[in-house]
Amino acid sequence: MDGSDIADPTVAAGVSSAAMRDLFRLVWSEPRDPGPPAPSFRDWLLVAGLALVAIVEVSARPELPHKALALALVISLLPTLVWRRSLPLAMFAVGFGTTAVVSAVRLLTDFDVPELHTLAFLLLLVYALFRWGAGREMVLALPILLGSASLGLLSQGATASDMLGALAVLLAATTLGAAVRYRARVRTQELEQVKMRERERLARELHDTVAHHVSAIAIRAQAGLATAPRDPAAAVDALRVIGTEASRSLAEMRAIVRLLRGDESAELAPSPRVADLDRLADQSAGVPAVVVEIAGDLDDLPPSVSAALFRIAQESVTNARRHARGATRIRVGVTADHDSVHLRVCDDGEPPHARGWGRGYGLTGMIERAELLGGRCSAGPDAERGWTVSAVLPRKGAVA
């Protein structure tokens, strides 16, 4: 297609029409955002609060005709807020369909059906639809939204500037819902990437563990070959097979881990273990002191569990040094019993309300690592000061 084709109005219209069709198909096929919050006590609390606001508004507007009818209209629509996330299109249709009927009655008859300012809560239904609804639900809702808004403005004799203002408010609600929706999706993708990177680190540690045992098999096979003259020939063949298979397993494992790492160069040093926790201890001036305390028998821990404890402690100490304002001490404690190993990392920083916190990438990686091994990990503020990360891992690691 050359410049003359693009300049042709017919060709340009065809390209524009094709682009609009593609955009419509893309929006129509958009699935619902997963995991909408279920109705909760807070939703009913919101309904009760808005009902109280409506009662106050009715009392504060003595000129309002048919006050009881206006109040009944608001209260009858308030329950739509409870199911606005789980049933976004249905609640949207109930809310804006009802207001459209009221506007039509006002427009076609002499009966003045009043509307309270509290009905602005219907914007929450618009937000919820574009935040949680499917693409086809958004498309189907647009005619209802435009029709209800148009009837309402016409029935009230709105001016052109009023119409533009109302359109801007509706557009803001839809845009905010869509923006939060896609920001949450990006956040989910970022968290998945963090989990994938944590799995890659686990793959390397698995490689180190398996390589240790397979290397031992290879050494035993070589030793068997060295003493073969004193043994039957069958033992020589068996040892040769063991050595070949062990070497092949090592090569395949290294190839798999190389693929997981991508272009990242492999670390040749062994992965740190619980015994290396003393490396985190630090009494340097100008930074919170790190104290490590270990109790219990930790000698027979599987390498995967031992490495996970070190990584979780390391990430917790790093986070405390970065985010614990006013902290003077970070305590790392590890205790072991017959079935499990407990890790606790706490600091004495400022009170929790003074520190911004949430489930960041580091915490996501720690939780992922613990769960893959059959354990659990959690983090949160202490009662008065500080922040604590707790992890419990089974001594034997994940059980298939």
C-alpha cells in the first residue's frame, strides 16, 4: 500500500473500520477479572452509612417534594452495592435501569419523581463493572449507561455544560475502573515473574543437591572399576553402567539448569545453608545490629530446607535494613524440633502504622519458597513496635 492508497478516503475508511472491528473483538473477548472480593460486612456497613446520609439529606432539604418516595428510591437501590463485584452487570442494570425508568416517568408525565444527591453512589456500580466485569458486559452496559444519563439530564432540563460535566464524571468512573483493573493485572504478572525467579533459584539448589549424590555414585563406580580385577566380570559391567548413567544424569541436569538460568552465568560456590547464617550477623556502626541465635539439632536437615531457611532469613534481614525506620537491632532466631524448623526474624523499628507495608516481591518469593517445601511463611507488624517474619518448614522437606 503506497501513499496514494492511504490518501484515498475509501481505503482510509476501510482501514479505520477494520481497526474498529479488531478493537471491538478485543474488548468483547476480555474475560472477567479473576478473584473479585465476595460480599462482606464492610459492604453492608457502606449500605447502612449511605442510608443514613440519604435520611440526613431528606431532612436537610425541606423544599424536596415526595420525600418518602425519594428516600425509598435510594434505599431500594443501595443493596446493589453489596453484589457489585460478583454480579457487576446485573447490579449495574438494576441501578441505572431503575433511574432510567424514573427519568422517563418524569419526562413523560407531570409527576415529579425527586432524586437525591446520594444517588451518586451509582458511580460505584460503574467503577465495579469496568474493574471486575467481562468485556461483553462492559459493551452491553454502555447503552444502558448512556440512555439512563441522557433521560436523566433531559428530564431535568440540563444545559449543554451540564451534559458535558455529567459525561466527564461517567468517563472518569469508567477510566478509573479500567486503570485499576489493568494495574492489578500488571502487578499479578510481576508477582508471577518473581515466583519464576524463585523457582529458578530452587532449581539451582536442587541441582547442587542431586549433583552431590550423583557425584558420589560416579566416584563409587570409578572405585569399583579400580578393584575390578579381584571381582567377577559382571561387577565390572555393572559399575561401568553406573558410571555412564551417573555422568549422563549430571550432564542432563546441568543442561536443564542452564536453560532455567538463561544467559545468567552459573555460580560455582555451594549454596549457603543454615550453618552459614552467622554470615548475616553484623555489629557495624550506623546500621541495625544483626544477632543470630540457633537452637536445636540442625545437622540432618535436607539441603533444600537448609538453603530455604538461609534465603528467607537473608531476605528478611535485607528488608528490615531497608524499611525499618529507627531500628537498632534485628534478631534472627532458628529453633528445631522433631518435626519442623522455625525461623523468626524481627526488628525493633518504628510502630507499624508509621511504616508503609504490603505484600511486596521479596515477601512473595519467601512465601513461594516455603510453600514449595510444604511449609508456611508470614510477615506482619508487631503489637507495639517492629516487624516480624515467621517461617515454619518441615524437617524432611516437601512430601510428594
